[in-house]
Amino acid sequence: MHGRTSFEWNREERSRGRQVWCGANDRYMRNDAHFWATLNYVHHNPVHHGYAEKWQEWPYSSAREYLTEIGHEEAARLWYEYPILDYGKRWDAAAL
């Protein structure tokens, strides 16, 4: 999919050679810990890269809805119970 789809999209947008799927991996959620660590990683990523100071400041994130739905206290509990640590470096490690 990546080769054919990206070739067609790049042709349509006149952006030949553009790479849109760099370093992506498809993995299934192995367990609840993997799910919550992944959600924490996704919500924290803009903060980690300096695009925002808080999760809810990044306009392209589901973090605001997430925090509204579960509350800040539960989000904090899940953050500490399922830390991201080195997630992203060995993100599908068996420890998750």
C-alpha cells in the first residue's frame, strides 16, 4: 500500500519523492498496559517534541476530549500507572 498509494498521492499533489510514512509500524494492542502506554505516548508526543506545553494545547489532538471524558485525576493515574518511559525506541517490546 505504501508504495502505490504514496506514488499516486504525490503525483496528484505534484510532490514526487515526498515520504509520508517514515518509520511507521503497524502493531496490534497486546494488552491493556500496551493500550494505555500507547495512548499516553500519542497524547504526550507534541509536548515531547516542543510543539505544545500541555496535551490539550495541541490543536490536532484528541487530548482535550480525552481529559474531559475521563477527568484530569484519572488521566494522571493512568499516566503514572502506564508510563511511556522509552516507548517509541522499542515500542513493541514484550514488557508492554
